[in-house]
Amino acid sequence: MKRRDFAIGVTPSLIMMVALLAVPLVYSIVWSFQSVQYGTPGEWIGFDNYQRVLTDSTFHTAVFFTVGFAVVHTVLALALGYGLALLMHRARRGKSLFLGILLTPYVIPAVIGATAFSWLFDDSFGGLVNLGIESLTGQTVQWFTSTWPNRTLVLMAATWASLPFMMLVFLGALKGVPEEQLEAATIDGANWWQRQWHVVIPMLGPMVRFLTLTSIMGGLGLFDALIPLAPNAQAVGSQSVNLYVFQNAFARDQQNLGLGSAVNILMLLVMFVLIAPFVRQVYREVKEGS
């Protein structure tokens, strides 16, 4: 490809990336050192925003919940997605119907899906899950007012919503695994678990790293699903970092853009630490393949 053709093809995308990513990032860095209110110019205050955030126990709880949620959700979604993909890969009948049912939470907006999911646990809307638990144990779980039940509810809803994507990607990847290698492993005496661990999963390594990377980034960005699932998020310890930013930078009684920007910069550093190993591995694979 000629350089001129390459430049023509890449320039529009590069301009959009700079406009949508680089410019807001620069503004966030500058605002993080300022006291910025809506409609007024920023006032330089140095590291006060960072000091305020890093000494705020509410922020500590939000970071703990967000990072923990991202890691646990990623592991759970990968395991369940892989398991469902294996079942679908071997299924001979009803595959289209099953795929259609599983894709339902993936194609609807996150807030609507989370709201519908919350109704299963909300006694005001029938609470079918609560009715089942109460009939079996005689106890009622406080899904919206207790810390760990509410965190479990958020985790289940997020897994339910992300599972179709995980399963579809794994299903497509499984179709590329050569049957000859599986047959050779079987002849060598490998059982089903050994074939999965030593043959299939290593071949799906790049795909697993891609799904892990996207899942962690999605988990760290948890926000809109908390509106119906965790109406008392701060009180029960289910407040994500993005919700913390919203309540400090955009809520009517706060509107502190400088503080919100400082939180965003800190979370970028956390995200970089979490995804750096996967990015490094992808870079090595690309370099070895070139």
C-alpha cells in the first residue's frame, strides 16, 4: 500500500481518536489540579483533589468493590461462557432457539436489562427468587439493603448480561480447533479434562486474553446497571468508582469536575496496572508472528 493511500485511510480515524480521547484526557489532567464548577473558570489548587480523594473512605470502598467486581465477574463469565460454548458446540438440535434465548440480555439496553433482572428479587414486583428462597429456607434475603447480598445481585446481573458475548466468541473459536489434535490426544490416553486443559484452552489463549481484557475494562466501567440494582449503593458498599464520580462531579449538590477528573486519572492508572500483563502478552504474540 502506498503511503498516500495509507494516510488517507488512517487520518480520519486518527482525527476522531484525538478528538474523542486525547483532548478529553488532557482536559481531565488539567482539571484534576483545579477546582472547577459549572460555568466558571477553574482555580488552580494543586494536589488538593487527589489528597481529598485518597483520604476519602467512601472512595476506598468504591475502589475495593469495583476492582473486586471486575476480577470476580471476569473469572465467572469466562468459566460459564466457556462451559456454555462447549455445550452449544456439541448440541445437534435446538441450537438456534437456545442462542436466541441467551442473546436476549445482550441486545437490550443495560439499564432495562438490569431493571428486569432486579424484579426477580424485588418483593414489590413479585420477587420470584425471594419466594423460592423463602419457601425452601423460611428466610428472606435483603438483596437491596444488605452489603453482600446486594453485591451478589449486581454480580449475577452483570454475568447474565455479558454471558452471551462470551459464549459466542468461545463458540466461534471452538470451531477452529482441529479435530485431529483432539483425536490424537484421545489416542494418547488423555481424558476429557486433559484434552480441554492441554489442547483446547492453549489454542484459545489469544481469545481468552482478549475476553479477559475487555471484561476487566467493562467491569471497571460499571455504572448504569447500579441505578436499578443498587439504589442504596453508597450505604451498602456497592458504589462503583464511576458512580462515585457521577455523584461528586454531576450531582446537583456537588458538581465538582476537578474532583471527578482526579478520580478518573487515578482509575486510569489502576486500569493500566490490571490490563498491562495482557497487553504485554498480546504485543509479544504479534511480534513473534511478524
